[in-house]
Amino acid sequence: MSLNLYHTKRNFRNTPEPESSHRKASEFLHFCIQKHAARRLHYDFRLECRGVLLSWAVPKGPSLNPHDKRLAIQVEDHPLEYQYFEGVIPKGNYGAGTVEIWDHGTYGTPKTMARAEVEHEIEDGLKRGHFSIILHGERLHGEFIFQKLKNDPEEKSWLLIKKSDKAASDAPIIEEGKKQKPEKKKP
């Protein structure tokens, strides 16, 4: 897990995006989902793990419906501060467009919320191509599954699937105006 690819794609003199992480580890791991109106609207799903944010671009955004299988393309790791980033990435820069925080909270796995154990399970799941997380967010709650499409280390395509639980619903959550944007929380 490294920020090298993140840094090579950005010119920090031209973009307001955070350059690095200076955040101390908290008791629980955090996640965020950012609505990103770039060339195409998508949602960036980010999980804190081992000092970076593991990141996936989800074109249709997350769903609470267990029957929806959302494509999630794994992208470069981001610095921890990125989970609080909102703003406009200027035209001509990688990812140009408006970034808004759509959801934010903590997460664990079905077995634990303990930081070291969760990070170990996520790393193992990344290698296996399958892992489950439990979200405790402003909008999203409950269990979600990340399932890799092909058993190939170079493959970046995953599925994001809501597990059937109390938080599951067939009501749409991506429609504008249906939910208020959560307040931005600082560490």
C-alpha cells in the first residue's frame, strides 16, 4: 500500500487535493464515499487500511438492494486526509471535477471492529479477491461484500454487493434530493 501512484497522477501546485497523510491512527477505521462529478459522475468508495485509503470508483454508486451488483473499479490508494476532501479539481488535472462527501463513518468486518484485526482481514481479502465489511455511516449501514470479478492479481474490477440484513432496502439512495448531505466531520 503506497501513495506513489497517487503522487505521480497529480500536480499539487494545480490541485487542492491533499498531498500526504499526517493523521494519527484512531481507535476505529474510517470509510468515506465521495460523489465525484468528473468526466462521468461516479462515487469513490474509500476504506482506511494500513495508513492509506484503499479506493474504488463505483459508476452507479452503492445500493442498499442485495440484488444489485455494482461494478467497483479499484484505483490508486489515497492519503487519509482525502476522506475529508471536498472541492473542485481544476480542468486539465487528473480527475477534474467536483468532489463532495456523500457518506462517512467507521467500519469493521463481521468478526471485529479492532483495527489490527480488520486490517489483517482486509489485506487477506484483497489477496483472495473477496471480503466483507460492516459500515457505520451517515447513510450506509450494515454488511457489504467486495467480490473480485477474476482471480487475477492485475484485475481491478470488483463487485460491491449489499448483504441481506436489517439495513437492506430496495429504495434508491442515489437520487438527488432524497437525502441530505451528511455534515463533514473532522478527526
